[in-house]
Amino acid sequence: MLSRMRKVIYKHIDPLIGAVARMIPYPNIITILGLIFAIILAIISKLSTNYVLILVLYVLSAVADIMDGAVARRLEKTSVKGSFLDSICDRISDILYVFVLLNIGILGIDELMLIIMGTYLISYTRAKAESLGISMESIGLMERAERTLVILIMIILKMILI
């Protein structure tokens, strides 16, 4: 659903995309930074209940995920290798985000396992469909953008309802 609004969203964040492109003109570095933020986020969520820091790290990771592709397109640096790297980092980040929800007490182990299985099954299904020439864009209940927003809301609610 949010992917259908991509053009509108990018129009509003275009100045930010330009600023990031000037500061970090290498989209793959932005991708790796997003993963690093996700790794640090998972570690901090295990060791601390500083929900403000957890929220900031999550937002930084999510923003990097938005910016890497946008910067690549802006600078005309899109590539198959970059797309592959982005997909791998996205899957790793997805798992780390779910562990964060476990670490801060929003999920139990059963929910964690179901979400991980669902995430990977959906990811595999999309990849297989696309390899067969079937477009899967904007199909499904919760694409990555929606999942990112739901996790953000969950962390904010956890902060408020401590």
C-alpha cells in the first residue's frame, strides 16, 4: 500500500535525498550503514532499556534503507550488485528488528518464530515469482514499508507505556 504512494513520499523527502547524496555519494555505503545501525540496535536492545536510543537507531536504520535506493537513482548509480546487496541487508535487518521486539518485551519466542518464518516465506515467494516474470509489486498485506511503520509504532508505544 505505501509502495503505491512512493512518488508522493519521495517528492516530500527529495531535499533530504539530495543532501544525503552530497554527503554520501555511494549508495552501497548507505546500505551497509543501515545494516550497521540495525546490528547496533539489536545489541543495545539486548543490553539496555533506553527506548529513546532504540528508537533513534531504528529510525536511522529505516532511513538508510529508504535513502540507499533513492540516492542510487538520483546519482544514476543503480546496479544489479547494489540491488542484491540491498536485498541481503534488508533480510538481515528484518530479522534483527524482530529480535529487537523480542528483546524489549513486545514479542514472545513463538511470535518471533512465526514472524521470521512468514518474512522469509514471503521474501522467497516474491523472489521466485519475479524470477518467473511475475510482478509482485504492491501485492500483499504488509510490504516492507508497512512492516517498518508498524515496528516504529510498536517501539513508540513501548516507550509511552513503560
